[in-house]
Amino acid sequence: AKEPVIILNYKTYTESMGEQGRKLTWMAMEVMKETGVRIVACPQLPEMYHHKNLDIEIFAQHVDPIEPGGHTGHILPEALKCAGATGTLINHSEDRMPADQIRKCVELCRKHGLTSVVCAESVEKVKEVAAFKPDYIAIEPPELIGSGIPVSKANPDIVRNSVNAVTDPEIKVLCGAGISTGDDVKAALALGTHGVLLASGVVKAKDPKKALYDLVSLIAPKTVTG
Ligand code: G3P
């Protein structure tokens, strides 16, 4: 079965930190419960404990390719698990890493039972990181990030070609950049993706709860009442 996923990246927006961030996670939980659509929240790392033990999956925004030891200031995969994360973004457009480090991060995630979501900016990069066998690859053209122009409509070819470039059936492809409406999500799924990765369309929305309901409205297995 192909269960779509909506991954909500909190980035470092003030609207998604502290008390507001916690409220956002509770909203996401409510929308998920009511609609049956899987939503994953990615709060900032220092705040992860405030989102722990809730009825929603939490992914980190970053992890470092390190083993326990002397790595001051780095993020250890084991520490993410302690903080309540069940997965992590890797190589986000705003936090790139070299290919060998991406590979090591994916391996460490596999070893520690964390879901890996590797971001890629091009079809070539999608092909390159697919060799590392992450759980997800998110195609995100950097020029559309934060633009409000949805990649699933502005550049369907890059999404379609990314889906086609991944021949391993175990790897699921997501798309992100400018996604903000139910229509954008529907278009993303129609292109063969398993879901979307987004931020500003919800985090910066005047009414984030309404934005979340709208986002899942066309793919919800249960009737949306919000
Ligand atoms: O991680 C999601 C992201 O980079 C896309 O950002 O604000 O265009 O949804 P946004």
C-alpha cells in the first residue's frame, strides 16, 4: 500500500519554535487523527524534547555522520533517538553535506533504526544518493523553496524524472518546495511521489491549522471536518 506522508519542516522560523512550535505539533496531531493522513513534524533540535512522547512521529532536521566520542557540537544519531526522533532529514538544501557524509549518515540511520530522508536538488543527485539506499529521497529545487510556487506544478518534470530515476522499490520519493495547498499535494502524488516535504506553506500561514487541513483535504482517507 502506498501511504502518503506529509513531512513538516519547522526550520528555524520563530513561528514554529517554543510554545508556538508545540501548538503546531498538537495541531498536526489533531489533523492527522481526524483525517487519517500521516504527518511527521521536524522541530528544531534543541526543542525536540518538548515534542517527545506525543502521538506523532518526530524527525530531526539534521544528523552528523559520527560515532560516539569527541565531536563537540555535532549531532549523534543515538542522541536523536534519546530525544524522541524516529528519523531525520539529511543534506537539506539549507544544510548540505558531501556525498560520503550523506552515505555515512544513511548507514548510521539504518544501524540505529532511524528513518532517513535525503534531500536532493537535481535528478542527478537523486540518482547519486539512491545508491546509498535511504528510506526516502526528497527532490527540492532550491529556487522554489520558500517561494510559494509549488514544485509539483512549476516543475513536474523534475519530480517525474526523479521518481523514474529511482528504480529501487524500497526507496520512496517525496517532493518539496513551495507546497502549500491540497492541490499541490494531489499533483505531487499524481506524479508518482509518496508525499511532500514542506515548511512555509504551513509554518508561515496566518492560520496554520486551516493550512494543514487544506493540505491533506484531497488525499484524506477520512472525511475532513476542520
Ligand atoms: O524542507 C522543506 C523545504 O525546504 C521547502 O520549503 O517553505 O518551500 O515549503 P517551503
